[in-house]
Amino acid sequence: MQTITKITAQKRRGRYNIFLDDKYAFPVSESTLIKFRLAKGLELEPAQVEAIKNEEVAAVAKATALNYISHQMRTVHEVRQRLREDEVPEDVIAQTTDQLKSLHVLDDELYADTLVRDNLAMGERGPRQVEQRLRTKGIHERLAAAAVAQVTPAQWAEVALRVAQKTARRTTRRAFNDQQNKIRLALMQKGFTTDQTTAALASLALDRDDEAEAGLLEREATKQWRLKRKYEGYERTQRVRLALLRKGFQNDAIEQVLQRLEQEDE
């Protein structure tokens, strides 16, 4: 049997050092101090000391989890991973997450619904990407699918249009076909379906500005002609043609510009 001979407060608020038989033994939190009614002169059996230490591991784990959650919403999986970083025993991790779930401090269903609502309000993810995001956060596939399924087609259409408009603004100085391809690619990469992507492009109702496109083609063709100057004849022309086709310009317009550049180069 050992006796508590001294209890001192740590600099960190709510933490204390326990001394047994005039020797430092272990630290405890205020909750552990109160639960076991630790005080100077108290005699402890070895089993009691072990119980106090186990309780302290659980108390520290819970405090770590609560601090982690306080900054932003977390999933059960994320909290478990955070506690594993501190090498908390698996049984304590399970105990901690079960307690927090019972208090609704941890709620994967609420997390999924919140992420979906936030995405609808200001995000840019399509249904596929939202569901994948939830899965990477450790949300069960059933909950992830259910959260995404609650969104109506009209709501997804609003998000898709937001992405399409943003991409359209960034690509105004591109050829019309290239701009369309960039918007389509952006939507697909964000996780929208083919039908949602097509509908968003249709909603944009972008029109080709022939005069503006002709100016873009002239500038790009002149630039490419200069960049390919180390090549001669057909090879130079073909390389410039391919570069312009990749940028979405129409073949007939490209041929006209190339004829002029070839004549000027003679």
C-alpha cells in the first residue's frame, strides 16, 4: 500500500501531480482527482493505483477528442484516427467515441447532412464527389448515399450552374469550343453526371462571338507560327495547325489564317 504525500498543481489548468511516499507517481486531471477523492494522506492499494491510471488515460482521451471536435465537426473515424496518433489503447478509443456518440457530440449522420447542405449553399462538388468526400471521412456508404439522395435534381442543377459560370468567366479568352470543353471537363471533375453537365452547359446559353474568336485565332496563330519557327515548310504548318485545333479553333478558319502566314513568310 502507498500513501499520497503530496498533490501539486501543474502550470496547465486542471492538471495535478500525484506523489506517493514522497516520490512523483503520475499526473491526473481534475475530473480524476474528484472521482477518486484523491487527497493528501489517502492510502492506495496497487489495484486502486492501476484504476486511477486507467481512468486518467480515458480522461485524457476524452479531453483530446473534445478539443479536436471543438474546432470543426468531425466524424467518428476522424476522432479515432486522432486518438491513435497519441497511441491511445483501442478499448479506450472505443469507449471514448461511444460516450461522445451517446451525447450526440459525434454524429456521422448529422455530419453528412451538414456537408451536403454546405455544398448546396456555397460549394462546387457534384453528387459523385460529395459521396466520395463523405466516404474518405469515414462515413458509412449507406449514410453517404442517403445524404446525397436527399438532394433534388433542381438543387444539383444550381450547384452545377455555379461551377459552369465560374469556369466560363475564367475561360472567356479561349476559343468557343475550347471554352465549352473546359467547362464540361470542370463539371465532370467535380463529380457531376453527364446529364447534369449537359444541362448546365445548356443553361449557360453561351453564344459564339465570331468577331472575337477571329481575333483570338489571329493572335494565337501568330504566336504559334513564331514558336514553331525552327521548323520549315509543311512540318511548321502542320505543327501550328495541330496546336490551334487543340485550342478549339475551327478548321476552316485555321486554314485561312495559315495560308496568310505562309504567304507572308515567303
